[in-house]
Amino acid sequence: MARLKAAAAWALHEPLIRFLVIGAVLFAGISLVRADQRPTITIDAAEIEQLVSYWRQQSHREPDREELKAIINERVDEEVLAEEAKRLGLDRDDMIIRRRLAQKMAFASEDTIEIPEPSEAELAAYYQANQARYAAPERVALRHVFFSDDRAEVSPPVAASDALRALKAGQRVTGDPSMLPQSYADVTIETLERDYGEPFAKAVAAAPVGQWTGPVESAYGLHLIRVESRQGRKVPPLAEVRDEVRVAWIDDRRAVALREQLAELRRGYRIEVAGLPK
């Protein structure tokens, strides 16, 4: 025992030993302080319930104990990785992350904007200024005879011209076979433009009712067309589209309020754009 005490006394008086002891104590102290200063990741009861709700919607049952632990651990890992990514600056200079954050901020801003219900006078004025939005499109009933670009014998223009003369003389004409409907009982000009192209739709819109005209070009070939009836654009009264007008009025007011809010936020920043005037 006396030897141990003597050795301890010697060690305490030895500079190197004292330096190592002091270093060890400081290291332990710093480690404890760092442990206390570690960022805290908290998964509260409300978030756990939300995670369980997502699981329930996908699995149509409650998670068991082990599955619940796995769900929570996955959420903790996600938070740890996200915090580490931010600590390392991985969230900077990333266009996708910036856009996502901007979208979330925009959504959050929209939630804070309260738009009052419009008055009847405001709805009427808004409807009057935007009637074209609610007008029913022009509709037609028509027949057509098709001449394919792939026909091998008489060329499509010649075949179409011969067929038009025959139709005007009251004769029956058969065009080339195709998967296209030969007639439409009720179709919009917009639908015809989508399916056949702009030249065809314009020709139908301008064609007289009850007469064969053409040939008209489409994406498939040539056509002779006969418009059987036409119903022009119809503007419904406000009472028929009141709900649509109300929603549009509120959406427009919210967009204006959001732009004003964004302009106010901009005033809190000094914005510098290279190469552009300030």
C-alpha cells in the first residue's frame, strides 16, 4: 500500500502525467457538455397518430407493436438525415428543395388569407366581365366522306373532287375505309380541332348548313363535309353558373392577395440580380 501511495504521489508531481490527467478530465467534461447540447428530435403523440393513420390507410389494419416501432424508427431516421443534410449545407443551392420550400410557403400563406363572400353585385359584375369563360361552345351535327393519303389509284384531290360533283348531283358516294366516325350527331368545334386539326375545324365552322363542301384537309387525308345543323355559342344566365362564378371570384381575390403579400415580403429583402437593373 505504501508503494502505491508513493507511486501515486510521484505521478501527480510528474508534469506529463498531470497533463494527461487534466486532458482526460477536460475531454470528459466537454463530452458531457456536447451530449447536453445535442439537437433534440421529438416525435410527439400527434405525429405518431398521423404516422399510424397513414399506415392504416395503406394496410387497412392497425400496426402491431414491432411495426409501430419500425414506423417510428423510420421517422426518426428521416429527421436525423434531414438535420445532418442541413448541417452539411446540402439544402443550399438546390433548385428542387428551394422550389418545394417556396411552394410550402405559398400554401401556408394562402391558408392565412381570408376572402369574404362576394356580394350579388360583385358576382354580377365579375360574371359580366368574364362571360366568355362560361359560354357553351359551338356545336354541330355533320357527315363527312374520307379520302386517305395512302390510296393507291386515283389521288385524294382528284377522287374528292369527283365525289363532290356526284354528291351535289344527288348521287351516293363511298369514301375510303377508316376508323374515323362517318358522322357526328353533336360535337364541338374544339373537339374537331383536337381530333382532326385546325384546318378541318375552321372549315366546319365556316361551312354552310345543308351543303356538301370541300375537299378539306385533316391529319389523315382529305374530307368532304356536310354540316347538318349548327348550334352557336350559348352564354348561360348567371343563375345557372353562379357556383362556378363564385369560386372563380374567390380564387382571383386570393391570387391578388397573395401577390400583395409576396410584394410585402419582398420589401424585407435587398434583391440583387446580376446583369439586370435594380
